[in-house]
Amino acid sequence: MSSQYLTLYKMIVLYMLKKSGDRLSKAQIYDFILENEYTNFLTLQEVFSELADSGLITESNEGSRTYLRMTKEGDEALGFFENRINPDIRTQIDEYFKENGMKIRDDSAINAHFKKTGENEYVAYLSASEGNSSLIEMSIPVWTESMAESICENWKKKNQSIYQYLIKELM
């Protein structure tokens, strides 16, 4: 793979992270790049690895998802090389965020996963954030995997009403 193309793909990822205003999951980036057939899965894996190794992004694992954030160095690199992204590609990314921005933010802002902590013991980890600020974080111990799964799914569906209920009850 030509280093010119790898640099382009890196700039696309950094541009997407900048447009998100916070973080994106690898899956969200995969969806856009693979759907538009810019490159393939393996090349994108290499791009993520090189960006992380060079300190331009950070990765964090939450449950089964890996989230990416652009570092200050990544923002500086994008400033130097953003002009290497074809204007049509930038426009396509901008349109993608206009059309999917709320869904992307919701997917990144609402987190729910669980872990097995012992025999017949699971903990569901739930959180909601806005920008870089955490709004709420909870961990709920339960006895079965199905209970933990149910709690995580319901948090994804009902987080706003649960958060509002808690605020109302605590005020």
C-alpha cells in the first residue's frame, strides 16, 4: 500500500474525529469508510494502529466497543495535512455528520456493557456523557447474564427518562 494512500486514510480518520467533536467508535468509522469503499478493513486496521502508535489518537475499550479520540498532536497533524483530503471527500464527511450527527453522538455518549465478576455475579456498567463531561455513571450488580444484558439494552433505550427521573427524585 502506498504511503500516500495511508496518509490520506489517516487524515480522513482524523477529520472524522474532529467533526465528531469528541470520540467515535471504530465501528462508526468503519461504517463510513467501508460503505464509501475508500479502502478495506485490513488497511483501516493498519491506519488505526499507526495513528495510535504515533500518538495522534488514543483508544479506549468499553465493553465490546473501541473508541478513538484525537490527541492534540493529531489535531496539529490534521492542520498540516488536511489539504490532502480531496474536497469532495470532506464534503461527503460533512454531509454524513449532518445526516447522522445525532445518532453518532448518542452512540458515543450512551454506554452500557457488563462483565462477569464471579460465579452468578455480573456488573452492568452504565454511563452518559456530553462532550468531555460525564453526566452519570452507574454500576449495578446482578445475578444473571440475561439480567445484565437487559439492563444494558434498557439503558440504551431509556437513558434520558431514567436520568430525568433520578434528577427529579434527588432534587
